[in-house]
Amino acid sequence: MKQALDATARGLRTFMSDVVDGFFEITHNGFALVGLAIVFAALALAARPDLRQSGEEQLMGWLQSRKPQPVPAEFELEPTAIERTTAASPHELPKQQAAVAYWLSKKYRVAAEPLAVLVSEAFDLGKRTKLDPTLILAIMAVESSFNPFAQSQVGAQGLMQVMTRVHGEKYESAGGTLTAFDPVTNMRVGVKVLQECIARAGSLEGGLRFYVGAANLTDDGGYASKVLAEHERLRQVVAGRPPAVNTPPAAARQNPAPVANPAPAKQQEAASERVAMVGD
């Protein structure tokens, strides 16, 4: 019995010794293989700089992805931002003006709130200049589709597409030519230019031809007709008989600059000349 136990114990010791020897052998061989792999990889990277660069980029990307992301900085909105916002509630306008604002909003797909300010300003300018406010709004509709940041190929800018480089002095009292992109300022300067054009031509239609730069051309590209047609539609809205809304094509809404200069290429070349004449 004792001999059998001794034999079993010797067998277990032999088994455990073989297991330990095998583990160390495998570990030793594994480390040797890892070392060889590292050596081969280092040689390959040394021979192929492109592979090294790619590997570095992947490693840096992985490290960046594991890096804790910074917490977004908190900041407060300006409580006075409303003071520079060109918008108002259409409900605060007189009935006729509100009707015009909503009609233009639907037709040109512009928010009624900023339009409310423009409509109110147009009616105020109309009283001071004896111009029909719907004419002022019609010019803005044809020129820029009520995009205050519109710019034509010849440099006409803003709602009424005034040639800023020619009429820069008209913006001086407002702070400079950058105010051409302030909707209200652009309207006021545009109305001044329109008054000069009408006075020079002696008639509304002739003034519109001067305004678009077609005074010396046989054809104004249909500009005056477009403005007068929109003018008539707006007068109907004021009178309580709103015409059907014909939404401008998608391309015209997305890129209103061509609308601002409906005249042909020859007329566009003369645009700077016409504004220069107005400014003389």
C-alpha cells in the first residue's frame, strides 16, 4: 500500500514537473517569436517609410480616440442681441401693412417677422419721400427677393442692390459701406438713389430704367415691367384684394443675385455707368 502511494506521488511530481517545464518552454518560445516579429516589423518600417507614417497615423488616431474629450465650454448668450435683430411681430403692424408682410412672406418664403420691419420702414419712407411704399417693396422683391446679403456680378449689394462702391458716401453717416448689408440702411440709401433716378428721368418708368442701368440702352430686359407688375400686385394687397401668390422658382430663391440684375449681359456691363451717372 505504501509503495503504491509513493509511486503515485512520484507520478504526480513528474507530471507537475513536465507541465512546468512545458509552460516555460512555450513561454520562452513565445517571447522569442514576439521578439522576432518585432525585429521583422522594425526592419519593414525602416525599409518602407510610407508604412511607418501610416502606422503612426493609425496609432495617433487610436490614442486620440481613447483620450478623454474636453467638456464643451459654457457661454452665455448676449441679453442685448435683440437690439440688433431686424425683426418684429407682424401683429403689431396696421392691418394693411400686416397684409403686405404676410403676402410677401408667403410668396418669397421669407419669415414674416423681418419682413414686418421692412414693410413698416417702406411705409415710413413713402410718407417722407412721397413715393408709394409698395413701389419700394416691389423694387426689393425684384432686385434681391428680400435677401439682405445679395450681391450682383457687378457689385450691387443688399436689399435694393445699390452699387456700394459708387454710392459709398451715402453710407458714411451710417458708419461706412459695410452698412449696405444692414436692411434698413440699405433701404434708405436705395430710396435716395431711386429719387435721384426719377428726378433725372422725369418719370417713374424712366427712373426705373436709370436705376437698373438701362438709361442709354434700347431695352431694360423687362426690369421696369417686372417692378411695375409687382407694384400693382402689392397695391391690390393694400386695397384688400390680394392676388394669387406665384412662388418664385427654387433656383431663383436659392440664388437671388441673378434676379437682382434681370437685364442682359450688355446691360450688366453698363450698370456701373448708370449708377455713376446717378451719382454725378
